Amino acid sequence: MSEKGRNILMRIVAIIFMGVFSAASIYMTYTVIHSIIMTERGRDWVPVTGTLNEQKLDTMTRTFKSPNDFSAPSQRLTASYSYTVDGQTYQSTRIDFSDGQADNFSSERKSKQKKMLNEVPLTVYIDPQNPKESVIDPSLPAEQALFRTFFLLFPCGFAVYVMIGTLMLPLKRWRKLSTPVTGIFLGGMAFWLLVFYHDSYGFKGLTLLTLMSGLLFSGIYYLVRHDKLRDWPET
């Protein structure tokens, strides 16, 4: 293959690579922000009595290819339940505000939700403005939010940087500041979880969020310092 052909191939591979990680970054960002928004909305939802129709643990096994192949089984809690509001009966399968049936990143959270499902009568939280919207556990899916926030930094940090840099291209004055803006974005999400949902995390989670929050303050410091330097008289 000629040098020109190799260059074209490398560019195609780079585009595919960035496309995959950019799509993953957008999806992760959406799910974290959506979970936070729904959790805040859920604070105003009201409890009603429901009936548990089915509850089970779906077992999934993932096989990782390596010199020593190994399987990693995981379990996801699923359930279906019904409830009646103003004479109308509704069906739902949503357990919490995570992406999927339930946030199963934590065995403690899984046990908590199993206990909630087994309560008699079953307590279902509904949106009083839209009774079709319901949930069993209205708390933030903290472990999932933490994992995906960290995932945005590693391994998707470069993709996030490129996307933010692309969005800032029309801003001539600021387009060279993609790095601190990326830090503010990633650190800001971690800082939000640290400040408003600190009681949902243990020591390890709080430590990781604290370290990631440093990106927010370093990014702000850089922007402030950069802005001051622009106002200095030339010598």
C-alpha cells in the first residue's frame, strides 16, 4: 500500500474511532443528566398503593477474550407492577431512574430495591400530573451516575475534548480554550453529584468525585487567569 493509501486508511480509522467514542460520550452524558433531572422531578411525586405482578433476577454472562478466557456473570433486577389512580389501572416495569430496568451496579442497592418490591402493600411513586409515569425507588441511581461520569473522562475524555473543541470553533476568542472548558464540563458533573448527592456514596465514590471535581476548579482558574493575562499591557 502506498503512503497516500496508508494516510487515507489511518484517517478513516480515526474517524470511526472518534465516531464510536463520541456517540458513547453523548449517550453517557444524556443518561447521567436524565437521571439527575428525573430524580429532582421525583421529589414531588406522590406515593400510591400498587400490586407486584412479577419480580425476578435476570442473569447475564459476559465472556472476556484474553489469554485466560473468563466469564463474568451479572444479575439485573426486573419487575412488573400495577397501580390504580382515579379508577384507571396502570402497568409499569420501571424500578428506578437508571438506564434500564434498574441500577444493578451495587448489590446493596439491589437488596434495597428487592425489599421495597416485597413490601405489602407495595408503594409506587407517581407523577401527579401524569399518572402513567411511576417508579418504585425515586432515589438517584448513584453508582451508575458515578460510573458513567468517570467513563466520560476515561476512556472517552479525548472524544469529549474534540466535541467541545468542535462546538467552540465559531468562538474565535475562546476556541483555544477547549481543554479548560472540557475540564469544567467533566468536573462540573462530578461536583454536582458530590455536593447534592454525597449521602449516596461511600468513601471510594466520594474520593473519586472529589478528585474529578478538581477538573472544574482547575478549568475555572485557567479561564480566569487567561482572561486577566489578556488585559495585561504589552511590554
